[in-house]
Amino acid sequence: MERASGARFRLLRPGPILQGGLLLSAEAHARRWLTSRLAWTATVAINVKIMTLFIWHLTATTVVVLAAYLVGGFGLRLAIALIPLVMVFGRFERPRAPRGRQAPAWRYVLGALMTVNGLALLAAQGVGGHGRFGLNVWGLALALVGIGVVESRIGALRDPGKSRG
């Protein structure tokens, strides 16, 4: 296929097609394997922390590369930095059970709008380089206060069955 500029590209390359075919051919075997209790338990155990691993591996990689750069070599391992991050931040992956009744819906909407607008400010203007603190204070504050509005228990509806006192 030709582009107007004359650059050529292949619409269907053999690599991705081969990978897709291999995955499709292994599907039935993988389904049978996952019917065993041990394989399914291992899969669930890994998936409980998969988002923490995915999100924090970038931070761990940055720490490892920076440390390796500072000591003059790349002999450090990613797991050394990743394991403590998963241990510290993994507990936030599972939400707490809600206590009492939920807050009114307007508070969730307000918090979401504040957070989205704060993130939009940060995306449009960047995090740094503004004002006396060298940060985009309005974007950061709006995003953090929005998260606080959603997470706080202020204004939560009281359970009418509980007596005050």
C-alpha cells in the first residue's frame, strides 16, 4: 500500500498475525489448564495485585535506572525496587468496606468534576513551572480536593436506625 508521500507500509505483517494465531491455538489448552484448582488459585492470586504491579513497575524501573546511573552500572535488579512498592501501595488496591450509609450523590458528582477539571488543568498547563512554588498549584489543589470530597465522610447520610449519643 502506498501513501501519498511515497512511504510504504505493510497493512498485514506476519509477526502480529502469527502471535494471534498462536494465542488462538493455545486457548483450548489454557482453558483446560485453568480448570485445575492450583492453576486457577495462582491466577487469582497474581491478578489481585496486577494493577499495583503494572502501575508501580514504572516507578521501580525509574528508581533502578537512576540508582544504576549514579553508581555507574546496570547490575541492579527491578524486583529489588518493585517489591517494597507493591507491599506499600498494594493495600490501596482493595477498597475498604463502606462504613454506614453512602454520602449523597451530589458529593460524588462534585468531587469527580473537581478532580477531572484539576487533571485537565495539569494536562493543559503541566505540573511545574508556575507561581511561587514552581507548581501548578490550582490544578494540583483542584484534583486533590476533588479526591478528598469523594473520599471524606463529611456529609454522609446518617443511618436512621442508630441513635446519637
